[in-house]
Amino acid sequence: MRDVAVSVDGLPIHYEVQGQGLPALVFIHGWSCDDSYWQKQMDYFAPHYTVVSISLGGHGDSGLNRDTWTMSAFGQDVVAVVEKLDLHQVVLIGHSMGGTVSVEAARRLPAQVIGLVGVDTFKKLGQTRTKAELDALAPFYSDFVSATNDFVRTRMFVPTSDIALVETIANDMAAAPPRVARGAMEQLFSHDAEVRAGLQALQVPMVLINSDFVPTDKETAESCGITVESMSGVGHFVMLEDPEAFNHILGNAVQRILAGRTVE
């Protein structure tokens, strides 16, 4: 079922919900994507759990009437959907930027969220953005479409990635509203300290399911109590490139989160 929630600033937030039962798995997409990127997970987990995929503000069919596209505002979008559906025992699953958004949402939903799963995200928790990384934003202002196409094709996939999938995602992300995409990227790149503070404040388990095509700083992640699971032979979109392996790992992660809750 597709429906709409209203975020705290009045923005309509579109989402899809399937299945029933606990826990509720809430899927949060990454930068310049939308809820459709989780369809293979929605179909797989719906027979077992309540599953929800959200299009954050400015993405998919959700509203565009927002002045600034902050991680905090995106977190509120997730809160709006969780509260509208009256979800309990929520596991937030965030891809890339969605990992940061899941932390923002979890801080606002302490009674509902029992765990987080980051998907190809938080690879350098102990580091801040370098000047080179910040300078890399410039092309997105001079020619957003070309810069996004180049970024997706050269930075997000491995040589063995399916060409048709690469083409689809590159074209899709390049078609995102530039104002939203630029604003979100700026905010994401300046949010490192808030992420670390948020992770330290949360009292729930977290698992990362990351591709090894860009190494994860496992030592720093594990020092924060985060479990790291790796996938090989895939790029940034692990849930689309190898959904069978990803769904298996995610299913085990959810079971570990539930088991830890039972022990407590």
C-alpha cells in the first residue's frame, strides 16, 4: 500500500508499506535516490515483517517545498512515517546518506527504534572530510547532470557491475532536482561530528553491511560498538547488485538485533 505522511514542516512524505508483524523494517534510501531502490528487500521481507520504504523530502514523489535539505529534516521525514503507522520495535535500514538520516531519526524515536543497519555507509567514522572531498562539490554547481553521471559511473560501481544497472542508476540520479541534491550533499559533508555524537548517544545495536570495494575503517566502527559485515564483487548499491546475498546478511542482522533485545 502506498500512502503519504506529513513531516513536521508540512512536507508530504510518500512511502510504501507491506506485510505485518514485528519488527518493522524501515528502509531509507541514499542521496538522489527514492523508495523504489528497496523493492527487492520489500518483496523478500514482507512475508515475515512489516516493511516500509520511504521517499525522503525532495526525492521520489515526496514534496519539494523546503528551504534547506538538512539531515535533521530528513530524519523528521522518517519520524512522520513511523508515527503515522504507529510502528513499534523498528529497525532503521539506511543506504549511504540514509545511514546518517537513520541516526537522526533514531535520536527522535528512542522508544520505537531497537536497532540500525547501515548499508555501504560510515566507512570513515573516525575522519572528517578532506579539502579535496569538499572541493569535489564544485562540478555539481557548474553542470549537475554531467557531474552526477560521472560520479555515479566512476565512483559507485566495480568493473564487473551490470552495465544496464549502472546506466539506469546514473540516469536516475542525474535527473534529481539539483537544488535538493546540492543542498543535501552540502549538509551531509558537514555532518560528520553530529553523526559521531548521535552514534555515541544511541543505546541500540548497529550493523554495517558494506561493500569492500572501498575499505571500511572497521577498527573505528567496532570501537563504537558497530558490527561490520562485508560484501565482495559489488559496488555502492549492494542491495541491488546482489540482493540474494544482501537479504541473507540483512536477515541475520535483524535476528541478531532481536536476540540481543531478548537477552536484555
